[in-house]
Amino acid sequence: MTFEEARAQFPVLERFAYLNAGTTGPLARATVAAVVENVERDAREGRSGTAWIERVLALREEARRGLAAVMGVATENVALTESTSRGCSIVVAGLGLAPEDEIVTTDHEHFGLIGSLHASGARVVVTGADEEAILAAVTPRTRLIATSHVLWTTGRRLDLDALRAAGVPLLVDGAQSAGAIEVGARPYDFYTVSPQKWLCAPEQTGGLYVRDPERLAVRMPGPFAAASYEPSGAFEPKPGAARFDSGFTAMPALAGLVAALGTHPAWRYERAAQTAGRFRELLSEVVEVVTPAGNSTLVSFRPKGDPAELVASLHGKGVIVRELPGRNLVRASVGWWTSDDDLRRLVAGVS
């Protein structure tokens, strides 16, 4: 598949320089068609019956296999969730933390992660978003390190292998990494995926990798958690990470996720990295770029004027980026589908 053929899958790119996959990615025609086909099937035939249930279960397993491939992990270690936020909540709740326990996190995390941490009842230690600061904050009371692989603010990529040296469980928010850069999540304890972002899937889809499912308690059981259960509610968890599946994802969303996973070419990571590097160089000539070179597909910069006004101005020119509220930053998301013309339009708009 050529770049032109791959890019042509996304109708929004015919009109816009769409640079906001860090929030939600562009939808491909095949993804939309899968969603519409299944909505129409549900309307026509109803949402019940053996064949319908069997199709839902089959799509769930196909989606699980696809997300496992994205993370580079075994299928049986992946749970299906409706968001990265839910995945983080499942992990934090399952650890059974107490007030005397500590969680180390950074001051550049999304609420989708830190909300769960602060609701856990443990003491949350917030440190600078770099490996040395995180490791320095670890004490004998630390039960978890929770951080992003790629920071949603600056696009900086953290060295997860360095953090493993602390010897405590590591929860990774993969919202800005999975599907954007090549990740090998197998060595890490917990790793989340937000398919609606860089995988260009429908909303309310997600995945959670659990390296050792037997060591995490099921504290938020969904309808698919039990291999068997009693009228009292006592249950035997399913084998593997399927016990952490968090909800009943609608068939149209599942079908859209499976279709979206099939739209990404084999060269996606190399192309995205090269394009992001080229864009960072172009943008550095006209504005202050805060994203370190060679880190990720997010490029954040500090505009000369008001960020919100710049984002609105760019949208009027057909360029879609986002402001990071309270940080005086504008963020551009560079995907494998981003063209040189997209980059030129953004740089011209910023200039």
C-alpha cells in the first residue's frame, strides 16, 4: 500500500490538515462502514439471539488479538476496556492500596490516570516527569509507579526500562504511544491502550495488558469476568486477563475497532517518526518547540500569542490542532497519514 493509497482511506484529510490524533484520530471509510453496517443490522434484526451473541463474542476475541499485536504481547494477557481511564482504574483498584502505601507519579499525567490514583486511598507522590526524579521518589512504601510512556503534554518519551529498575509494579498509560510508536509492552506490569486515538477506532474502546493476571485482584468485575458464579455473587475468574474485561462493548464499536486495526500499513511507525522529526525542524524555525527531538509523534510548542486564539485561527484555515489548557502550549499530533502539505499549512498558520 502506497502512502497516497493509505492516506486516501480518511475522508477528513480531503479538507483538513488533521493533526489531533492525540485526542481522537481520523476515521477511515472501512471503519465507518463497519459501524454503520452493524448499527443497521441491529436495527433490522434486533440485538438478541444466539447468532448475535456469538458474533459479539467473536468480535471481542478478534479485537483482543488485534490489540495484543499492537502492544506486542500474548492475547491471553489483554483485557478489553472502554478507555484507558477504565484500565487504570482496574489496576489501581485491584492492588488494594491502603493509606500507608505510596504511588509515585509525575506532574505531567492526564486525569484519566491520576484520578484513579487519588481515589485509591494511598499517598500519591507527584514528582518531575523524568526518570531520575521518579526513581528518587521511590521508598519502601511505594507500591506502584504510574506514568505515561509518552507525556500528553510535551510529547517526551520516558525510558520505561529504567523505571523497572525500581523493582515495584509499573502502570503505563499508553494513550499517546500505542499505535503511534512501536511498543513492546511485554516486560511491563500493566499497559493501557486508547484505540480511538492513534489507532483511529471508534470511541468507547480500549485495552489493558496485565503481565501476571493471577497477581491482580478482580475488584471491578464486568459481565465477562466470571468463568462461573453463584447466586450469592461469588465467582471463579476467567483465566488470563479476560477476567478484567470491563463492560459490554456495543457490536458496532467492536466491528469498527476491528476494521480500524486493519487500516494501518506496515511502514506506519517509520513514516510517523520521520514526519514528526521533519515537522519539529520546520516548526522550530518560527516558534519555541518544547518536545525533545526524536521522542514521539506529538509536537508541542509555545505560541507567541494566546494558544486558544491560535487554535481557533488555525481551524479557520483548515488546520486542526489542540490547546493544552493551563500550560500555554499548542499540540500537534503527527500520524503516519500526515502529508508534507499538512505540515506546511500548519507552519504557515503559526507564522
